[in-house]
Amino acid sequence: MKRILVAAMALVSGCSPAADKQVAQTPSSPCDVAAAYLDAMLLESRNTKFIFANDEEQVGTLSVNGEWYGEGTNQRVPGPDPARFTAAASKLSSVGACPAVRQKLDRYGVAYGEKAVAAAIADTGDGEGYRATILNFSLPLISRDGTEAIVATSSVSAPEGGAGSLRHLKRRSDGRWEAVSESGLWIS
């Protein structure tokens, strides 16, 4: 169904294979990749009440020595090659650093920022969790050739209920970004 929809959209928009190849070769800024990845995050979280934080995501330096798993599977896969990426990862939140990400959140009616986090963690009276899941993601680290990216993500739904991971993204031939694997960073 997804492929049919994409094909139909390509026909309607007049896209051709040559145009797709040109799009895929166009360099992306970290904010462009973040805005594209946000669509995937919103789709993954569609059945959950959530908000976005805009504080720094603790990314640190890129370490691919951990275990990497295929996206949505328990199958181990090779991690990204660190030689393909610049040396330093950003600790900045994509929400805080990218106007395009905030505009997209506004368009979808998704709350973000300090006030949204404060409202989410307000006492619910049941001691079970937050009023909404708090999501955050870093500015992506993009490979030198612009075909891969790594982003740190976090999801917290209770004081002791959260996880963070690195997501390895690859740019598809149609120019869109797709998460292909992940490596856990922390869990509580």
C-alpha cells in the first residue's frame, strides 16, 4: 500500500527516475535530515500521547562499538563505519536548533519545550507515569557523502521508564531518510 501511494504521488507530481536520482544526490543539512526524520518519529508515535523536549540530547562522541540491530528487529547488523562521519557529534536538540522542526511540530499541533515538559511530568496522582511521553532527538551527524546519518533519540514516559538510542539512517534513492538500525545507549 505504501509503495502504491508513493508511486501515485510520483506520477501526480511529475517525478521521474532522473529527478529522484537528482534529489538523492542533493546534500542535506542537519536540520533538513532532522525535519525528515521527525515524520518517521511522528508516525512511530501516532498511538501515544507525546510531546517533545528541546533541551540538549546527550549524544557525546560517536561510538559504533556497541551492538546494532536492524530497525524493528532483534537481528544484529553491522554498525555504521565511523570513518564515514565527521569527528564530533552534536549535543544540540533538533527541536531547539531547527526552526523547520518546530514549524512542523506546530503544524501537527504537537507541544514542545520547557512548558510542555513541565505539563507532561506534572503529578498524575496515580504514580504510574507522566501525562505524555517525552521525546527528544539530537541534530543528526551526517556522513561526508551525505548518504547516512546518525541521530540520538530518547523517549521517557515515567521517572524510571525511558530509553535512549542511536539511530542509523540511510538516504533512500527517492531522497527520503529511513532508519535502518539502532544501538541502545541507556534504559531506566
